[in-house]
Amino acid sequence: MTNSKGRSGPDHFAVRTIEPSPEGVRIFRIAGIFGSGTREYEFLEDVRADLADDIKTVILDLSEVTHLTSGGIGVVAAVFTAARDAERSMMLAGSSSRSVAAMKVSGLLPIIPTFDSVDAALQAATR
């Protein structure tokens, strides 16, 4: 796992790029409280830069997210929009039941492909 950003600890936002991943796929493992600070917007800019390169699919692994705030939902929506605008795809993996409930309320869940695990998302992405 490489490219870690954020403070350590269960309550601080952190993101890691998971390597290796299949060509054209970028996996981001997000941990801690997602949406409570400015680092999430730096992450969004990093994703936009990746989408401008050869990345065809972005997978957000939310399995280590302890709390998803409305700001985090906004970042998820912005990543989805950036991927769609770049004619790329975005998937969610490993969401907790609380994160899923929050995204249902926001209306995002029906439009973003969501998988129980990164492996399941990778299988869908590489078909």
C-alpha cells in the first residue's frame, strides 16, 4: 500500500492508494471520518488528476470509514461526477450499513455501482 495521506488513527481521515491493481484501475482505501476536513478535497483533486491520465475506473474502498458525513457524501458525489464527465467509471466497495444508509438518503446509492468487497468491484471493473 502506498501514497498515504492524512493523520493516523481511527478518527482521522486517511487515504491510501492500493497497489498493485489492474491496469486502468485505481483503488483508494479511505479510513476514519470521511468528510470532516479539507484533506478530502485534496483527495478529490488527486482523483481528478488520475482520471485525466489512463485511469478508466476508480474504486473507493470504504471498509475502514468510521463515519461518513454529509461532506464525505459530497466528495463521493464529486468523484462520481468527475468520473462520469471524463467518460470513466467509479465504484464503491466495502461500505458499512451506516454508510450505505447515508448514501441511500442522498440518492447516490442507486446510481453508483456498489460492491461488498474490493475483489467483487475489481471483477466487475475488469470484465
